[in-house]
Amino acid sequence: MKKLNTDPIKTEKRKQDRIRRYEKKAYYSFATIILLIGIIIVSRSLYLNVKKYFTYSEQLSQLEEIHSEQTERNEKLKSEIKQFNTLEGIESIARNKLKMAEEDEVLVIIKNNKPADKKNKKNKQEKSSYLNGAE
């Protein structure tokens, strides 16, 4: 038979040991939960920062491309301005856009009212109606 330990000091000590072990487990569990929350927060912020980095780098490359296109366009416009500031440039604008001629020249403008496609369709319709005996 087993002898029951009835010593009150030992039983009190055992109770205190159990309470301490329980408190240790509770502290460890609490610390683990706090660490997991911290890891989740850090992981989320890292993910967002990496995502922003790639988004911004893509936007930067698009903006650099637009900038280079606009720089080329700007250079082209500058060369056109230089060209149109000359006498020959002004004369070409007057002749081509404003339909002007010099004093001793005669300007002939041939106006074509109907585009070729419409004319061809009309001719085809006339031929088909003639062949069908409609006329």
C-alpha cells in the first residue's frame, strides 16, 4: 500500500509548483502570441513595401519612356520652328496650307468631290442595272 503524504508543507509546496508551472506556460503562450502577431505585422509591411517597389519601378519605366518620346517630339518641334522661321519655310506654308501663289504665278486647284471608292461602287451599280435590263 501506498502511504498518503499528509504533510501540509509538502502539499503546499506542490500547489505552488503547479501554480508556477501554469504561470510559466501562460507567460510562454502569451509571449508566443505576441511574437506571432509581430511576425505577421512585419511580414505584411514587407509584402506591401515590395509590392510598392515593383509598382513604382514599373511606373518609373513608363514615365521614362514617355519622357524620351516627349523629348524627341520637342526636338522635332524645335527643328520645325527653325525651319518655319526662314523665308523658304514661310513660303512653303503660304503655298501648301494657304493656297497662295507669287505675283507672276497662276494657282490651279483641281477639286475632286467624290472619292474613288464611291465612284467605283456607283459605276458597278450602273453596269449591273444595265446588264439586268433596268435601264
